[in-house]
Amino acid sequence: MLKILGKAASINVRKVLWTCAELGLDFEREDWGAGFADTAQPQFLALNPNAMVPVLIDGDFVLWESNAICRYLATREGSTPLLPVEPRPRALVEQWMDWQAGEFNNAWRYAFMGLVRQSVAHQDPVQLAASVAAWHRHAAILARQLETTGDYVTGPQFTLADVVLGLSVHRWVQAPLPERPALPALNAYYARLSERAGFMVHGRNGPP
């Protein structure tokens, strides 16, 4: 039985839970993170020295970093449309997964902490405005990609890129932003993802 350590409200834990739903995988989950078990405890740090969720335990194998976990689970199941075997289609999926983690997430980090978490350390108006603008700029990049590819990020097939980016789109749609540009392709994508049971259970059901 797979074990997932991390609270269900975490955006990165939800990526893994949605991936499990798409693959039909059974798992056990333990609540770790803010408001639950402290990830600074030695037993957790022995699994992930970064003290962050999620952590996956598969028998004697331990893995952290949510996108890596999603790729592992898809590969573990063998041939699946979620992660193509062919080098070029697979590289495109991984490209957009990496973009989500390295570019899109970093764009909204300050604004999310200030506007959603109401962090007193993230209330500088200049930095807030810059982060909101960067958040919208990256949302527009994704919208332009969808205008080209159609239904999903890399083409007509739903993949892991849509899992990780779907959670980011949910955050952009639901966050209390002072303004939000009209991006019809992104709104249509969000509606399309909402037809998937895994997204409704592990993605759109939660906070931004």
C-alpha cells in the first residue's frame, strides 16, 4: 500500500492525490504540515530533510518533490497516457511540469502569501503588485499554449502536465486578486478539467 505524508489542503499533496485517482491507485494518507504533525520532527526529516510535504513511501522506497512523485507513480504503472513513453511527447509533458514548479509557482508566491494567507510579512504594495502582474503574465502564457494545443496543455491527450498545472489554474481562478484579465482559453480549460472526477475530489474541492 502506498503511503502519502501531507495534509490534503496542500496544493502539492493534491497533485499526488489527483494522480493516484487518475491511475486508480489505493493509498493511505497521513496528515503532516501546518496545523497537523510537525514536519520538523526527526522522523519526518529522516524522510525529507527539506521538512516539506508531500512524501511518498512505497515499501522501502521514499520519494519527495511532488512533480517527481507524480512522474514516478505514472512510470510505476507502466504504459499510461499520463506520461508518454516516446521521448519527444514525454519531454513536452515534463517541460510544462518543470515550468509549473519553477516559473508559474514562483510568480505567484508573494501575492499568494499576502492576499490568501494574509501574511503580515508579504504586504508591501510594490511587491504585491509585481507578483500579481507576474501571476497574470504566466497565466497568459498558459492560455496562449492552450489556444495552440486545444483541449490540454500538450495536445488532445490529458497528461501529468494538466494535473500539476490544473492545480495552479485553480489557485489563479480562486485567489482574491484585485483584477483578473480575460483569458477565455484558460477558463475553458478549467471547465474541462472540472469534468474529471479526480480534479473535483482532490483539486477544485480545496482552497486556492
